[in-house]
Amino acid sequence: MATDLLTVREVAERLKVNPQTVRRWIRAGILPASRVGRRQWRVTGQDVERRAEERLPELTASQREAVRKLWELREEFRMRGVRVNVMELVRESRRELEERGERSRC
């Protein structure tokens, strides 16, 4: 959910960046975060979504909405204890569609 608090690693997974990049964004003030303990940070899901939208300006509104729905689906699976790599499913689907397109051209 958008109000969940996420670890640096979870943010990195969602944004497909290195956890060190997330830490740099936090230190630079690009990504709002709250310190938990001495060396840990938490970021709200809402701030992650906002950052993701900023990183995806080249996508159309419908594409951004599709990405948002994928993240929501991934979150729903996570809440049910099912580990699913949504982005890998998207890549597989894209490859399959490309293969279908190539076969239809032949």
C-alpha cells in the first residue's frame, strides 16, 4: 500500500536500482525518508510511487498506470506471502509477444 514503510532494499527492488542509489537519494534529499535506529531508513510507499513517476517521464499516462497496477499486484502477492517477480513476468510476456510478431511476419 502507499502508506507502508519500506526498507531501502524494498525501495531499490521497486525502482530497479541499487540500494546504494536509494541511500544517495535519501542523503541528497531527493527521496524523503525517516531514520529508524542508527543506520536504517524507511520510506513511504507514496514517496516511492512519486519518485517512480519522476523517473518515468518518457512513458505515457496509460503506461505509467500499467506500471502502477503491476506494483499493486506485486504488493498484493507479497501480502499473501507469495514471492513473484512481476518484472520478470513482464519481460517474459514481452518476449512471447515479440516471438508471436516474428512468427506472424514469416
